[in-house]
Amino acid sequence: MNRLALAAALGAVWLGACQPADAPRPMTAAHAAAIRDSVQATLDAFLRYSAAGQWDSLAGLYDEGPEFRWLEQGVVQYRSAAQIRQALRRVSPGTRIETTHHDTQLAALAPGAASVATAFHTRFVDPRNPTGLEFGGVITMTLVHRDAGWRIVVGHTSSPGR
């Protein structure tokens, strides 16, 4: 074996030995599709819980970790899932929040991490206030997979001219 071939072989062995055993492997297309499907199921649950006024179930979709943030119109509105739960408790009894999404883009970022970007239209249906409240805009979210399923870690909504 000549010196160049020996150096190349030793270099390849050395580079291989320097890789950590738990180095992330590229995500397969099937894994990315499974992530997108399960995140879509979480979004569907979000809409279902809101429309049914199931606030405890809805609040359970927000991550309990210290990284949690929810922004509205460019301002941090909530810094914890506990603050989200408090806000949901203030919703008038019998009120439902009906939301539709369109032009939704789901991205599998890595195993256990995903992002969502979608346009939305929301209508608050309060039996005591027939005029209600309606608005639309865009939402972006970052979700992580926890033992209990996908949880929203960061979210942002904005609406034009609101």
C-alpha cells in the first residue's frame, strides 16, 4: 500500500472514530412524514378542543417547560402554560372558539421537533353576545414531542390591522 492510500485509510478510520456514538442520524422521509402527520393530529385536537370549549384539554397542548412563550402582534403575551390556563379560565362559560386553518405548512425539523405556519380565521361564539368577535391572520408555532405527545413551546399570532 502506498503512503497516500495508507494516509487516506487512516484518516477515514480516525474521522469515523471521532464521531460520537449518539450522533444524530439524518431523518428519513418516512420519519418526517410521520412527524407531520402526528403534528397535524395535534392541530386537529387543538381546533376540536377550542370549538368544544374544552379548556383543560386545550391548555394541555402547551408545554410546561421554562422555554414556553406565546407572542401576539409581536409582543410576548404569555410566558408559561400556567398563564395560558389562567386566560382560558376567564373565557365566559358556554363560549366556544371556532378556528379554521388554511395554507398550513408543517415541517419536521428533527426527531421530536416540528414547526407550523398557517393562516387562520377565529370566531368567538358566546351565547350571551351574539355579535361575537372575529379575526384572522397567521400563526407560527414550534412544537416538541414529549412523553404525553406534541406540545407547543413557542407560538406567535399576528393579524393585519387589528
